[in-house]
Amino acid sequence: MSRGTTSSAMPLRRPTLALLLISPALLVVTFAVALSLIALSHLEPGTQASAQAGLARVGEDLALVIVTDEGGSDTAGTRDLVVKWGVVGPVVALAPAAVVAWLLAGRVSRMANSAQTEVTTAGEERQRRLEEVVHELRTPLAVMGANLELAADQTDSSAAGYIEAARRAADRMTRTVDDLAGHGRLAVEHDGGPIDLASVAEAVAAEHIGPGRARGVHVMLKGAASVTIPAADPAAIRTAAGNFLNNAVRLAPRGSAIVIDWGEHGCWAWLAVTDEGPGLAPHLHVRAFERGWRGPHDRDRSEMSGTAGLGLTIARQLTEAQGGVVTVESEEGGGATFSLWIPLGPEADPRAVVAPDGIHPEAQPWRSSTVTT
């Protein structure tokens, strides 16, 4: 369960509920049987007294007098009635009552547990959405802070570039807040018009050049001059690529380079971020996109860096919401390349760009492109 999520209550068990439902019947039966037993105990002495009444004295001797006592049959009949309706009847009636209680308990417990599950799921969903929003607000805040600090240290016209990058980060925050207010989650505009992928890549790079420079990392642009996507959400692509780049800046060693590349491959547009960081072992590639998962190089400094293990998850969600896919190729100690692919038309086939495992690239067009900026 995610950190901060309230623990779910114990489920309502059917046997416990059935016992609660049949408890009043058990009390009634117990009370009836007890009264019947008390009544039977009072009938027995009367029968003994009737039998002793047959002994009588005749003169000086005792004689056995046979007396027909019609009341004895009445006593036996009363005893039978008490046993039948006061003991046997209530006990036998418990069987159908137990069946009804069991069936009713099953239905009530299913309804109660279903409602409890819905409440728990809703709470966990709210927690997930809150974590996503917090993550997506934290990232542009860090970008804004780094760029504004660099701008404050400049005495020439280069400060304007850092201020513009901070402004774009503020726009991302505004978009995130608007999504939260309107949708309760990060949304994707499916009716967006054509976008230039090169412009998106340049904007993402501009936001992270300052933070990269502060960490001693060089952010480079590399790719085709222009790639037009007929219909996509530039803010969603920028957020997804920004999360790739944010991870790269955080993990890349000082003095290394991070390359942002883009282009076309068949019916797909792609954007890739390659770093020279610690890399990721192949068996961890699928887990890298799991919610809340942190890599071995992140866990030791997660509290310091503020990472929550959501960046790659959000990048994947935003990309797949536009019909795209994300891929990763990496070796431990050999850096990593995270890429997103957006279809250029309805004929785009995911099998052309992603392997059957759904996580590794079928093609690596970034390997053959050259640095342009």
C-alpha cells in the first residue's frame, strides 16, 4: 500500500454475521427449553404421589389397593405436549432459522464488503492522484528555482533565457493545477492540433539546461530539424519528456552529457533522452515504470532528492493516453535511454517500434542521428 494510505478495515465475515443474526432465535429457544424443563420437573412429583395413593390400611394390616387414577394419563399427555412443543419444536425450528440466517448473512456480507472495498479503492485512488499532483508540482518548482538562481547571477542578456525557462515551468504548474481542479487528475487533450516535436524538445531542454549546469551536467539537443505530429497534446508530451530528463539530470554524473533526440520512424514520431548515469540492469526495466518504485541508485538518496518513484509512471500514462508507447534500453553502469513514441496516424503499428515484451525498443533510430544543436 502506498505511503499515507489508510489501512482498510477487516472484512465482515459470513459466519460471524450469521451467528449474530441467529442469536435472538437461540435466546428464544434456550428460554423455551429452560421453561419446558422446569415444567417437566414439576410434573414428575405429581406422578409419584398418585402411585403412593394406592397403598391403604385395612384393619390391622396393609393392603394394596388398586386405584385407577385418570389424572395420570392427563399428566402423561401434558408431559408429551411440553416435550413436543417446548423442547423438540424449538430445537427443530433452529435448522431452518440457521439456513435463513446463513443465506442472509452471505448476502449482507457481500454487500458490506463490496461497499467497504469501494470506499477503500476510492481512498487509495485519491491518494494516488494527490501523489501525482505533488510530484508534478515539485518538478517545475525545482526547475523554476534553479533557473531563477542562475538568472540572478547573470549580468548579461543570458538571464532572459533562464527567466523564460522558469516561466515555462510556471505554465506547467498552472496546467497541473487546472487539471486537478477540472478533472481531479492529469489530463490529456485528445483534440489538440498539429505540434512540432522539435519545439517541444527545445522547450524541455531549455527548462533543464540551468539545473543541469548547476549539477555539472551538459544538456544537448540532437535530432531532426522538424517533426510534425498531426494531433497531440504538447503539454502532455512535454511533461513526459520532462520527467525523463529530470531523472537523467538527477542521476547523471558530474561532467557527463545528456542528449535529447527526436525524429520519425515509419508511422511514428519519437523523442529519446539518453544519459551517462548508473544505468539499470535489464531485469529491472519493467519495474522502472511501476508506481512508487525507486531504482537502487535512488533509494539511498530518495529523502534528499524528493523523488517519489512517480516520474516514469506518469510519463507512461500520459504517452499511452495519446495512443503511444514508452521504451527503455539500459545496462547497469552503461547509462540509459528512455524514449516515447507518438503515432502519426491510425495506421501506426506498435509492433514496429516496441518489442513483444512491451518495454524494449524494436528500433533505435537515435543511434544513427547526429548532433544538430
